[in-house]
Amino acid sequence: MSPYRVVVSLIVVTVILFGTGPPAWACGGLVGSNGSIQLVKTTTLAAFHEGVQRYVTSFEFSGEGEELGSIVPLPAVPTEVERGGDWTLQRLAREVAPAQPEAFVDASAQATAAAGARVLLETEIDALDITVLEGGGDEVGEWAVANGFSLTPDAPEVLDFYAERSPIFMAAKFDASRAAELGQTSGDGTPIMLTIPTDEPWVPLRILGLGLGADQVVEADVFLLTDDRPDLLPGGPGLTLQRSEAASKPLLADLRSDRGMEWVPGGMWLSYLQLEAPAGDLDYDLAISTTDGRPPSAVDAGIEGLGDAGQIVDGQGGALWPVGAGVGTSIALGMGIAVMVWRRRAVRPEELAI
Amino acid sequence: MRWRVLVPIVVAVAVTGGVAGYALDVGSPPAGADVLGPGEVSVQLGIEHSRFSFDRLWVRPGTTVRFQVRNTDPIAHELIIGDDEVHRRHITGIEALHSPVPGEMSVGPHETGLTTYSFDEPGTVLFACHLPGHLGYGMKGVVVVTATDAR
């Protein structure tokens, strides 16, 4: 199998925020014009196949009549933004909660955006105005402010956190008048699919805590679909692996039959993780490797030192720390070797000769 | 029976010590710290990631501090200096912007602003940003007005 013949599907659903205050969501920060919007639930899917990540998320119309927006950190520049399939997100959620089909209510979004950032793409999908931006955290923040959104005080740091890794963001907001014309009512979701060429998928988690108090708990469901069992590296504690198994044929067939999902291959590995962490502790992301011999990136996990790495706890009681430890050891070993090589190279007399 | 006597005493001593320690901590500048004034002085106060560049400043009574506030964030902030009444007014207020009166100023994204404030009596004076959520996020600090014989 080619290293690129991998499919990673990530779906984040049912983000439940406890308490009040500005919301956060599974894949983006939610910001409203008055800074007090309540986020309900969000569903996100990112699929990685042959070096292309397909990112699907659903935005839920609040019906408030005011402009809401959200911002989503992206690993690279998308080549296409289009309407997503109609049931992909719901079907994945139902796969792990078959007895509660109503639990997959998908998401919503709101966002944030900016001035000085470079607009790479603008499109309208149903009542959503989608803008793909390139810029630093400051620029994206300015764009958000210039477009009428009130950013929460933690937004500058969070935007910088993501911009240092990837300067690409997607901002989305509902046009209330267009939603009314389309007959959308509160709770109606609009799925969006982005096609993103990249070979290093990661799941943004820190953005979920945007605007929340440190003690407010963020809960999210994260679904991964890969060709093989993936290597995972969370940047902190709070993730529990609930499922790790070969995806069922009916699930894959259902996904493949949805709009834009014909890429789904005949066999995949399903991982289902639950996130539960206080927003104050949620300062990390989830890095994923789908390539043999290449560990997940500590940078993509949002950590600088391996000592900060978290553990994914097996839902059946078994800790997955050995996986993280193995990944961490590999990275440390690799860095050690690199340092040794560098140091050796640094003292070669022939390289010192003028 | 002995515990009923000892526990309150221990607790009282601990609380007293804590309060005294806090008071000493607040009122005494650390070794090497500058105590500004008296007279007019200028201070640069940066704002980055919704945090002030310092959360404590020591001045002598009779010091007028000229705060040069540089906001490097993409969002607006404010600097409010004053007593409890001033802060209470801003916490409950709905003013989006403050005209540059002494001790009260708004500073927009990537802007720099100036305000002055006179510190005359020994004690502590709070400074903070009262935009929604900013105080809770940690945008606050104190100016400690030392006794006249402080360094």
C-alpha cells in the first residue's frame, strides 16, 4: 500500500458545553456579534485518502436572526469547498450509538474572522457564507473583527497557536435573511465538505475551549476511519478510546452512497474517541499518523515537549499509553539521532576548511 | 477536647500569617524592583494575548504615571485604573469606548494609547480591562503605592 493510500476520517460530534458563556465547537471557535452565543452541537468529518483530506462539517442554524460565525483551523489550503453529503455525519454517529439515532444532531458553527488576512476562497452554500483565509493569528483575528464578530479574550492566543502550525482557516457564518428564504429554521444543519491536499492529518481540539471558562468541561466525540489502525498522539489527557475495530461493511456502504463520498474504500479501521476535559486543560490537539514508520507529529499535537503528551485511555479499561510511549520514544530517538548526526557533522574538519 | 482548642488556634494563626504574608507581598517590592516616582514617570504597558505585560507596579506617593499602552492583539482592550467605585461602574457599564480621561482609556486592535493617573496615598490601586470576559481571563493588575520611605 502506498503511504498515501490511506484514508483518515475524523468526525467530531455532539459537542456539549456546560455552563454559559461564549461557545466552542468541535472544529472551530464560535463567535457571535454579541459574544454570548450558545453553541449547541457540531459534527465534523475529515477524510484522508491518497494525500487528500476531505473535511466535512455541519453548521447548525441557530434561528436567532443574528449573524453567527465560526472559524476552523485547517492543515492546508483547500482546493474545493462544496456542500457535503446528506447523511455521512449522522451515519457515523449512529454507528457508535445505534440505540439512540437522535443523538447525532449535528452541528453548528459560528465564527470569527479577520482583516489583513488573504482571502483564498469565498463561496456560498445554502445560507452559509464560507471564506477560506490565509494569515497569521493577528490577521485572521482582525478579519473577524472587521467582519463584525466579537472575539473572546482567549482568541488571539488560540489563533496564534494554530497559525504557527498552519496559516489556513475557514470562516463560516450564516446569512439570516438567506436562511429565511431557504426556509431554514433553528436546528437545521448545512454540511460542508472541503478537499484539502495534505499528508499529515490532525484534529483540532484546543479550539473547542475557545471562550470557555477554565473549569467548563468540553465534551466531544471523535471518529477516525483509516485504512489501517492509526497511531495517535494526543497533546494532553482527556481522550478515551471507545472503539477500535474494523469498520463494518454496512457502515462503509452507507457512507459511500452519500454525496461526494464515493472515495470510501471497501475496508477501513474505525476508531471512536470521546473527549472530556476542562477547557483550561484543553491546550492541545490530536495528531495522527497513518504511515508505517512515521510517528504522529508532536507539533501537530500542539505540544513542544514530549513530557506534555497525554494518554488515550481505552474505554474498556486498558490504557493506550504504551502507544503514546512508543510514539514518544520513537520521536525522542529520532531527535537524538538527528542531534548526534548534526553534532558529528558540525565538527568535521573538512567542513571547517575555508 | 484539646483538638477543639488547638484547631481554631492553628487555623487562626495560619489565616493571619497568610493575610500578613499577602500584605507584605503586595506592599513590598521584590529585591531589585524599581519603585517609581515621585513626580511624573512614564511606563510602557503592553497587551498581548489578552494579558498585560506586567501585573504589578510600585510607585511612591505623589507619582503621576503616564501609561503608554500598546495593544498588539487583533481585538480591542481597555485600561481602567481606579478605586472600587470606578471599577464597579465599568463592570456594570455598557460603554464600548472610553474617551481618554485620566485612568480610563480604550485601545483598539494594534493601537497605542496614552493615559495618566496620579497615585497619592499609600495602598493598592487596581487596573483592569472590563470588556466582556477580559477581567475573568486575567486582565488585571495592581499599582502598589508604597510608604514614603520605600526604596
